[in-house]
Amino acid sequence: MDYPLLMDCSSLTGIIGHAAIQKPFHDTEFLNEDYLELSNIFSGKSIPDIADMINRLIRKMASRFYGNNMDILNYLCYETNYLAVRIYTANQHEQLRRVFV
């Protein structure tokens, strides 16, 4: 499928970061302890592990609002592998601040 108008990657990573550490979405700023918690979550995980985690988080959140609408789920999960590589690499180099903004 072609998704020419994909959600801005930084918006989606922010949502993923909030969901991963169960941070309320109205708390828009990530704090030092948030980055530490995110690092602990992603440490020791492979890129496929992180991609699976992202898919689960997206599906859980999307199902609350859109049920099992496969078009929406496919749209939101389209760049999962790319995001997993970014998160994995950033975590390896202690640069999660550049991903979760």
C-alpha cells in the first residue's frame, strides 16, 4: 500500500515514548528520568523486538479509538521497522533525546 501522507515520524515516536513508559500525553516534555526509563525498556532488545513492541503499543492505542480498522492500523504501523532502527541505534549511542522529543 502507498501511504503518501504518513504521520510525522517525531509525532509517532513521541506517542510511542509516552505509551512505553505510561506517561500522560498532557505531559509533553520528556524528563531525564523518562529517558532513563526508556533506555531501560529498550536495552537488550533487538530491532525486531522493538518493532514488535511498537506494533503492540500502536495496536493497543488505535484499537481504543478505531476498533480493528485494518486500514488505520496498517497506516500507523507502516514505518514500524524504520522507527525500531532509529530507537535501537539512538539507545545504543545514548541519544534517545534525539528520537523522543
